[in-house]
Amino acid sequence: STNALMERLHLKYQHKPWSETLKLVRVCMDKPLQRPDSNAPDGPLLSCMEKIQRALHAKSLFSVMNRLESLSKQKGLNAHVSPSGTACYITSSLFYIEVQLEKDGEVMDVKLAHLGEDPVVCDDLVQHLRMKNYDAFGKSLQDLSNLYQIPGNSEMQAKGYFALQALEKDLYSMSLLDRTQDVNRVTEVLHGKVGHLVPRTGATPMNIEFYISPYQVLEAELNPDSQVCGTKAVVAVEGTDMLHKLPLSPLFVDSQAGEDSHPAFLPLTDELSMDLPAAFVLKFHPPIPMSSSSIEEIQRLTGIHNLNTNKKNHLIPGIQITGLKLAPLYELIVQATLQEKCNEDFSTHKSCFFVSLPDCPKHCYFINTGSEKSDLAGALVSKIPFSHPKCVPGVIEILRHQVAYNSLISSCVSEKHINEDDSELLYFEVVPHKNTSFSVFFLHPVKENLACVIIEVITSREVQCHLHLNHQDPSLNSSDDFITRAVKCCMSVPVVMRAIFRNAAKVKAET
């Protein structure tokens, strides 16, 4: 019985000191683990140990060391304590972290060294440990390991890291092109060749901020201390099923642009590059809804036709896009916007939304998601693979264009699907056109005929708008130029429609 078994265990260990029991448990647990397997015999024990570690507040030197060792083993890394007992070394074959502690367990310093590099103080890791944020520290360990996640031995993985280093140096050099001393972050985001670039520090990968909306710019101006952030891409290297020729040294020639204002690069010779089972990637979280035409344009630019680098190539019938699931683009934009605004289930299908604006009747927007036709189809893109730094400026421009277009459509989406009051409503229908243009239909404020505004997003910085009325209907006092300037100023369909109706109200009052 259980009682008899517990009694036997108690008799066996009652004369042994507690320190020996602790040592025995640590020896049994001393093996690298990726994740506890609940089906393994020791799976429940490992899960319990992990939960206990999370619940306990590591305050003493001994408990902090235990926590660091436990985290390291969970991430498949090795951990060693120095002879003095005040330093913990977390190591892999390609990098190591040195954690220096006080006698009372307080963190003094955390240094990180990659292969062939001198150790440097890593401020983000220091902050995580001083704040006892072990979840964030564990994620940083995982992010560091992910820098080397390409197939092959440690030598091949080291080559992948050297390729990433070379790419980062080239991107930084390109970010300095056309930069003036007084340039601000917003200008870099919207106009820089590679957006606003933040170099890799410690476990935080390099990221590129490439689009920010007018409302985010306004929020940043009104709240200078706020951390307003636009759309970002993380720069990384990932393993692939195919070999790609990646540069192992920087290729950017100098700070002067080549012909046609394009950056100049050294030729990709065998001395400067190597065939690796890997590719550079720009990663997005959350994924970006992109039109099929934008995806195909990126594929032509990068020369890589599988945007899902972890799966083998397979063609989707009717369109040359691989590794992605196609769906109506507007449906993807609506679902992505709902997830961001109100964390709704991704499978939710809604097309009617109520938008409230100050000093204006409530708007009701019906979004026509279109059909399955290829020119109106799209996919959720979570990463874009490429093999040469020269591709990045062109990819960034395509991304800016797509995100600017998405922001106009998403401005018509709200968390309100049901009209909660009986107030006056203005009805609008948003209808997609080919490429990056769409129409907004509405009833003429004076006559019973339909009116229409066609909005065409030419680039992220250039928009054209045209107002179409029945030739017998009175003017709405809103020129095409006025509507175009309004769209560029706010990138919001409801705000622009409010402006049109306000101008129309003035004409109606004068009449």
C-alpha cells in the first residue's frame, strides 16, 4: 500500500542528513532538458519542480543559483558555478553568459560573449535578473539559442551567425544613407531606406520600424514619454531545406549610393560568401495581411518563392505563391484588426461595424470582403526570407505600401458590431478594387442618389482620391484635392467621410 511504501522510504532516509538528500535530488535532476514530457516517468516530477521554482522567490545566493541552473537546463544549455560560488556560467558551444552575484544573491553584472567576441555587459539581462523576472530571462536565453538555429554542426551554425553579423553591418550602413544630423525617428520610419533601425543588443535582435500612422505620430507628440511604436520587423537568420548563398562579410561599399540612388555592393564571390542551409528573414508579430500581388512582387525581388522557410516548396494552384494559405484580403485585414482591437477569435467573420466620432452622427460601415479572385486574394505573412542585403530597401517599400493600405481599411473596423442606440446613422459600403484601391459608397446628403469616393494608395506616401456624383446632384463642396489631403493627413476613412459631410452640410444650409 501507499502508506507502507512511505513508511519504508521514511525508515531508509531517517538517519541520512538533509544535505545528502538535497545532493541526491540534484544529481538525479542534473541533465539538460528542453521541455518536460508528461508521458515520461519523471515528467510529473519535473513539472512540479518547475512550478515550485516559479512560485518561490529566489532571495539567497543558493536559491538564485538553483534558479539559473534550472532555467539553463530547460533551454538545453549548460550551467556551471564558479569555485567562489558567486558566479554562474551559462554556456553553449557558440556563446556564454557570465552572471556575477553578491553574497546575498543580488545581481552585480551579466556579461554576454558570442563566438570570437569579447564579453560585454548585457543591460537587458541585468534588468531581468534584478527584477526577478525569470520568465523574461528564460525567453532571452531561448532567443540567444535561436540565433544559431540552422541545420548542421556547431561550425555550420557559427557560419550562420557570421552571416547575420554581416547583414546587420550592411543594414546599419544603409540606414546612414541620406541621413542628416537633425533627422527624427518618424522621418526615418517613413522615409529611410531601411526605416528606423535599432541594432541588436544582447538577447534583443535587430529590428526595423518601417511604418507609423498619423495617429501614432500625434500620440507620440502629445506624450513624449510614451513608448509609441509603429509596425516592426525583426531581423534574423533561419534554417531552410534548401541551400542559399549568404555573405559572411559586409558587402556594402561605402556611404555613397550607387547609380540611380541605389546602394552599391561588392560582388558576391566565393571568398565573401558560402552556401548554407539558411536564409535571412524579416519576421513580423502579429503577421501582416498582404495582397497576392505584393507577395509575388516580394518573391520576384528576393528570388525566394517559399515565404514559409520551414516547409518544402509546394505550389498553390492558380497562383505562384508557396507555403501560404490564400484567403480574401479584406477578410484577413478585418480579422487581424479585430484581434488587435478586441482580442476576438481569429475565426470570427464580421463585415458590419459602427464607428462613433465626435460632433457627427454614428457611421455604419459594411465591408465587402470580395471574392476568391486572385487579384483580391491575400495571405497572412509572418516572415519574408531573403539572401542579399540589397533586397531589404525594396521589401521595406512594399511593406510600407501594404501597411498604409491596410490601415485605411482597418480604420472602418471597430469592436462594435451591434448598434446599441437609436441615434441617426450614416451608412457606407467599402468595396475593394484591383491592387491597392477601393471605393466608399454612401447616400448623397441632399438627394437620394449614391455618391462614391475612390481612394487609390499609390505608395505609402502618395494617395489619390476622386469623388463621383450623379451629374444632376448638387456639389458636396469637397474637391478631389481636399479629400486627398485629408486622407494623407489622418489615414482614416471615417474622419475623411465626416469632413465631406460637414462640407456638404454647409452647402445645404446656404441653399
